[in-house]
Amino acid sequence: KGMRIKLTVHPILNGAYSFKKLPTADTFTPDASISEPDVDENACEYMNSQIFTSLVNNPFVFEASGDNTVGTGKIIGIIANTEAVSQGQFGQYPLMVFTDEGIYGLSVNSEGLYSSSYPISREVLNEKATLVPTDRLVYFASKKGLMAASGGQVACMSEQLRGRTPRNFISVGDGKFLEFLENCLIAYDYRDSLLRIFSQDKDYQYIYNMVDKTFSIANSGIMAKAVVNDYPDNLIQDIDGNVYS
């Protein structure tokens, strides 16, 4: 209070300021009635529903124009949309965003940035499950079963496993397919058009044939820990550290 500080403005630096001489202990006495604010060192801000797009060829700069809010919930997964939403609208929503309140498609504006979001479905991806892109469909697991998304449509692929357990499935596993999908890992077998569905605490797997849309069970003895889909191959790691291809 009552002290003058000289500021020097550098126009070349676009409005930057510098303090030529900071006050010293001899010239500045803090007011004893003012207490320092409490600072929470672990404080952070969660932006669970936002997607940030960086500048072209510069992954370190995120401008406000590349900030998109998708719904009001939490984003669980993001994947490319390879199928047209409708006739004449191929590529209008090239990005599919899976949130805890449904699936959204993101459109692209004239500047090449993602702009508005479009709700596609109310289906919710299981948080611990994997997203599997194939030639035309994107497969994922929800509380309803094994789902497939194509363009702007989402359909259940495992209706035959809901309700009564098929007789030939009783000998392997407990038949609770929906519980099996809660923390499942899906490996995409491109050569044979199969989805190998593992559960992280089961030693057997479900196999879905994408051509004839049928299921089978294999007692492989593999308790999968991680699955990496590296098109057209895949890698499966079990809880003992072994890696299968």
C-alpha cells in the first residue's frame, strides 16, 4: 500500500510485462491480518465428457476451437466409424464416442475439426470391456449382451444366449453369459472371422462366428489378462505372462 512499481511493456512480446525492481523486505511489510490461502496440492479438474483436438502437425497445442463436449456423462471409449450413417452421408460422423449415457457420433466442420455431436444409441459400453473394430461393424459388450454398431444403428448379436441356457453349453462354464461380459476381453480373429471372448477370471472362452452369427464355447484353459488387436493379428496375454497369437 502506498508503493509504486514501475512496469515496462514490450510491444514485440505481445503485451508481456516485466518487474524492473521487486520490493525487498526493507520496503515492503505484509499486513499481519491477511492470512495465506489454503492450497490443496491434490486438487484437479475432471473433464470426463470432453474431447480435445490438437493443431495439425503440432500435438502440443490445443486451441479452444478443438474442444468438444460430448453429452454430460463420462467418455469410456472412442473409435472410428467405418460405415455410412445413411445413404449419401458416408463420413459425416467419422468418430463414434461411447459414454456412460449412450453412443454419440461426431461430425467434422469445414476446418477439419470435430464440431457437433449426434446421439446414435442409448446403449452403454461395459467400462472394463473392449471395443473391437472390424471391416464394417464395431463390436462391444453391454449389459444387454454382445452388441454391434454400424453407422447410426446398434443391434444385439447374442439374443440366443439370453434367457434359458442352451443345453450343449451346460458342460462348460456356468451359462451366465451377461455376467461373463462384464469384464471381458475380445480378440478379433480376422482370418476366420471370429471373435474370441475372454473373461479375466474364467479359463474358458466364448467364440462368436461373425459369418453365420453363432456361438460356441472352448475350454482353452487360458485366463486372459490382456488382449491387443493388431490387425490382422492379435495377441493374448494370460495371468502367468504367456503370450499367444
